[in-house]
Amino acid sequence: MKFSSLTDRVRGSAADAWDLHSIAKQARGRGDDVIVLSVGDPDFATPNPIIEKALQAIRDGDTHYTQICGHDELRQCIAEKHRGSSGQPVTGANVIVTSGAQNALFATSLCLLDAGDEAIVLQPMYVTYEATVQAPGAKLIPVVLDAGTEFRLDPDRLQAAITARTRAIFYASPSNPTGIALNHEEVQMIAELARKHDLWVVADEVYSDFVFNGDFHHVAAEPGMAERCVTIGSLSKSYAMSGWRLGWAIAPTEMIANLEKLALCMLYGLPGFIMQAGLHALRHCSAERDRMRDAYRARLDYLFTEFSAMPGLRPHRPDAGMFMLVDVRGTGLEVSEFCQRLYDTTGVSVLDATAFGASAAGHVRVSCTVSDDELREACLRIADFLETL
């Protein structure tokens, strides 16, 4: 039987990178002595007050159809949060609630891009960006951020990537997988080119609550950018709610209206009890969020110290998040062989970062979403493995 060409466009080229992770996860589920450092799902449980709020909402009957764009109170709260951190004068009318950030990203791509368009994406990039941009028939144009410059944005490369077909610039800051956050100069550079060439900017800010040092810079807050920017957020990481699938997009009202039309036939609104839980998280659980951020920061500091002392490894210190990229080329192994042999020898799984684009070749992504004791044990096993090379 024949399938649509969409099925090819959303297949992407990075799916194989998750094979080893899947094997490790299954082994862990069987009770094998495995430490999984290849996934970005928080090891913390969703804070109990959030769970209790959802349960109470269910008992109170919030189990029916909801507004397509989300509960008004939640939309207003998201707008207030964004307004407080960015200064951008948005209201609830500028917000649509989605089934996670990935749903917001995919829907935004469908509303902005046509077949034949080009979308610039800063690379390394999260693995779903390829399929997300290709779904409407657009072409992804990577702009490489080099490991040699600690993944900083080169203005000449960005300018050179823009053509008459360019429709939008997509980026994640802080980045998954690098953990690097764009500085103010880089954000201004993107804004300047977007205004000059009449481009949309899609800013994935899922990890913005987990910035460790300094201020976070929103491109939507730059002059002339509010009307050409879509800002994507989520509660998945910052409140350990990855399985709740609660995200959003912040955009001009005309864009929100288009996203609502798409959501009507794609999603038909989120469960009300989940939105009540999200509203409670944003209003009352900042202390729990900050506690998780501080724990990730301490773990990543520990990994950076440990990996820096190991022969053949060169870690990159992240600005935010729960991941670290580590250059393993000094071990003399191809990165795929490094990952496989490390797992076979020690039971520690890490992710071949080639999946995030050619600019991450030779690197692995290491997650710190395990307990401190497991992280220490993983480092001991990795050090022992390196001794055998």
C-alpha cells in the first residue's frame, strides 16, 4: 500500500542514534546493572502539590472538553511569566497551550513554512527539528556552531545562509544538546537579520528556567521582533512534568489564531485537569523548580571536573539544562564505537551526538538525570573503561 510523502519527510536521518539508548532502557527495566545517561527525562518526580492539584481537578469534574487555546487563566499566567522575564508586553491572547513544546514547534512549522521554503536552524540541534521543518515540504539549512569556538554563533555564517527562499530562523536557547545559551550580542544579531530580511524567528526556550549564570536573553524582546517571533516553552523539564505534555507558543495574535485553527483539527484542546496542574506549578512551585535547577548545576559541575581529568575526553561546560557534550575523539575511537564499547564493557549508555548534526560529530551527549550516587558510579566506570584503551 502507498503512503503519503509526508511519512518520508518526517522520518529524519537521526533515528538510529536512539537504538543503543532503547537497548539500555530495556535492560534497565529488566533490572540489569545499567546506568542510563542517554536521555533527558528528569529523574525527579513531579512535585506533589502539582499532582494533588490535578487529582482535585479530576474529582471536581474538570474532565470535559476545554478551550482549544487553553484555559484563559493559564494563558494569562504564561503571558505574565514571559512578560516578567522579557519585558515583552504580551497578554493571554498571545498564548496558545499545546501538548508539549514539540507540538508547539511542529504546529508553528506547519503555519509558517510552505513547500520550497527554507528554514535556517542553528546546529547542533535537537533531533526532531529536521522532521519538523521538512514536514510542510521546506528545506532545513543548518548554520554550524563549532565546538572549537564553544558553539558560539558566527554572524557571517548566519548572513551567508539567508537566501530569497529563507522564511524563518529556528533555534533553541539554551540548546539541547550543548546547554549553551545565546548571549545578548548573538540574539541582537539574529534580530537584526530577521528585520532586514523580513523573517520569522522561532525561539525554543524550553530550558530558559535552568540558566545557571547571568541573564537570559529573549529575541522577542528586541525592537521590532514581537510581530515576527514565536516563543516556545514547556513545563516538561523545569517542573519535572515531561509526561504531562504541557507546553505553549507565544506569538502575535494573528499567528495564535492560525495555530488555533490547526489545533482544532489536530489536538482539540488539552485536558483541563492538566492545565490546572500547570497553572499551580507556575504560581506556587518556583522553589521546587529552583531546587531541581541547582541539583542539575551541581551534577554538571561534577561531571565537568571528572571528565576534564580523564584522558581522551574534552567536556564543554554548559550554561544551562541537564546535558553536557563531551568530545571523545582523543580516545582514538569513532564515536559510535566509543558508545557501543562503553555500554558493552560498563553498562553505561551515552548518546552519539552526531544525531544532533555534523557539528557535533566526535561528541557524546551525557545526561545528568540520574541520582548523585549513580552519577559517581558512572564516572568510575567510564574512567576504568578509558584505562583499557
